[in-house]
Amino acid sequence: MPAIVLIGAQWGDEGKGKATDHLGDRVDYVVKFNGGNNAGHTVVVGDEKYALHLLPSGILSPGVVPVIANGVVVDIEVLFEELDALAARGVDVSRLRVSANAHVITHYHRTLDKVTERFLGKRQIGTTGRGIGPTYADKINRVGIRIQDLFDENILRQKIEGALHQKNHLLVKIYNRRAIEVDEIMQELLQFAERLRPMVDDTALLLHRALDEGKTVLFEAGQATMLDVDHGTYPFVTSSNATSGGAATGSGVAPNRFERVIGVVKAYTTRVGSGPFPTELFDESGDFLRNNGGEFGTTTGRPRRCGWYDAPIARYSARINGVTDFVLTKLDVLTGLETIPVCVAYEVDGVRVDEMPVSQSDFHHAEPIYEEFPGWSEDITGARRFEDLPKNAQDYVIALEKMSGSRISLIGVGPGRDEIVVRHSLTD
């Protein structure tokens, strides 16, 4: 099992950090291959809770080498804030490696992100305003700044001048904001250069050598399948590829090295920001899921939109990613419900649709078709074997497995590191 990809199979916030942490003692490297500090993992270790945004969650596992690969966009100030906060709590952060080819988020990216979103008005995407989209846009437009550029001041200045020549026209003439000075950005970035230098590496080569040596490498997606820029609910998506295919382009590791894809799903569904969400609840059931599940963003603190489990989305994710195993999280949140609805299909213009509609417009207007399952009232946080779960909880998991396109191997029954039921090994 040298190379494993871990992805979110819904709209994010599924609990990928918990799955990574569970694999920690069997993994040698954990690689973040997309996104930036616009998403977060919450990992609970004993009585300690860690909220990670830019760093791979494997940084909490002793002996694991955490890697920020080329597909990530890096806010260097946020990077060092997170590293310093973890170091202050006794976490060893010295093993971190950062790709020389990763792109850098600057002040002008964050500014453009915020003013552009406000300019959209009712058509807002729901961006976090952290500069992720504009940085990826610069990458594609070939005017981006990479980590390696910080170590050549002449190149860095030329790139900033080229980027600001266009962006200042936009900021001043369209958005009525002040122009940004080249020296301002130079100072912002160069203050971190020497501290960053020892962490920078040819991470693609590093990972190839690790795999050749028989090391186990876990590739950890930020965001999730339904937010993938190509395969998600476009345009209400992130700006990178959060699916398993993104692990190859985002790390420089060839796709034939990947042998297992783990998809993480909640026992219900959530999303943040704008966009279609067929099972979204606007009643006391939605409040129940939000409050019991602590459904508030790790990065933004925004209340998450909540709804019932959507089996067509899980099947879609299983196909897109080649999921070999699902990790089902937050089953404990459903404790106390008399019945639990599950979306098994949609109705679009009076016609039943069993899979994700091809048209975004159809998906936006899709009405969920539900099948209801009996709930349970017993506390399940102490369960460690599948047989320890109440019969109705077992039946619920088995039903989701049949609908979702792959086996459910792990089940989260609480927020703690050890509050998990293992049905099948993720490394066999």
C-alpha cells in the first residue's frame, strides 16, 4: 500500500483529518496536493483539539513527514502562524517540506478576492476571501509567483511588477481601491524567505524516492469532490482539483503509483457557501444536525448548511475518484432521531433521476426522493466493533453502503481519535 489518496466525497468538512489521523502510525508521508488555507481539518488528540488550515493533518503524527506539494497555493504568513501555534503546544514541526513549485498568495490576491466577491452582488460564489481563486488564476495566466522566486530578488521583483501592472488598473479604475506598491509586496514576501528556505524541496523527487523505498505516502485532498473545479457544482466550487486525479498533477507523482482511494462521507450532508444542495434542511431537523454536529466552519466559523445523506452524490464521487473504501463520519450525530431520511434519487420535472443530473440547472431544481430508516437512541460513542452498534445503526450503515458504490470500512462514532469502528482495514 505505498500510495493512498484520501478525498472528501461530498462538499467538504467530512472529517478527512480524522481519517488521516487514524492512518498516522502506518503512514510515512502525508501530502497536501491542492487548495490553500481556505479549508480546515479539525483533529482531536486526547483532550487537545487542533484546527489546521494550510498544513497537512499528518503533521500531528510523530515520525510522519508532512509535505505541501506543488498543487497548493501558500499564504506564507498563515503557514508560519500555524507552525508557531503548533510548536507552542509542543508539536514537532521540523519535518515539514514545501514544494519549490507551489504558488504564493500575496496581499493583492486577498484584496482582489474580497472586492471581486462583493462586486458580484447576488451572484456571489461564497469564497472565503483568502486569495485562493486569484492565485490559481495567476497560475493559469502564467503571471504567478512561486515559492522558489523568493530566493531570487530580481526575478521576484520582475514578477510582482508584471502582475501589479494589470491588477492596479483593475483595483483603481474598476473597484475604486488604492494601487498596491511593488515594494510593499516585496517586503511582505522577503521577510519570510530565509526562514522558509530550509523547508523548500523538490517534493516530487522526494515522494518518488519515498515510494521506491517502500514508504507509505498518503495524499490528502483539501476541499472535496463536489467542490472540484471540473467535477463539482460549477461555478460554486473551489479553484483546484480536489478529486483523486488532482493528486497526480498536484504532487508530481504518476497516477499508476496510487493503489487505494479513500472517500470520506458524513452520515448526513453539509456544505458552505452558495450553490445547489438538494437535501438542504430549513427546519428543526437542520438545526438538530448543525448543533449536534458542531457544523460551523473550521476556517471561517460560518454555519454550515445541513441536509440528509445524498446517495447519488456518494455514487458520483465513487465513480469520479475510483473510491475503494468509504469512511463514514459523525454517525453519532444522528443518535436520538426516530427516523432518518436518505436521498436515494431525485425528481426533475416530474421524472425520477437516479444519478447526478448532467445539467447544473436540473441539479439546482432537483427534488430529493427519500427513503426513511428507523433511528436509535443508544449512545454509540463507546462502540469499537460493528457488532457494538445498535441494530438500527448497523442497518443504516449497511443501507448506505449498498447505495454508495463502495464498501464502508471505517465509521466515526465520536470526535475523539479513538472513537471509531473498524469494519475493514484501509491498508490490506
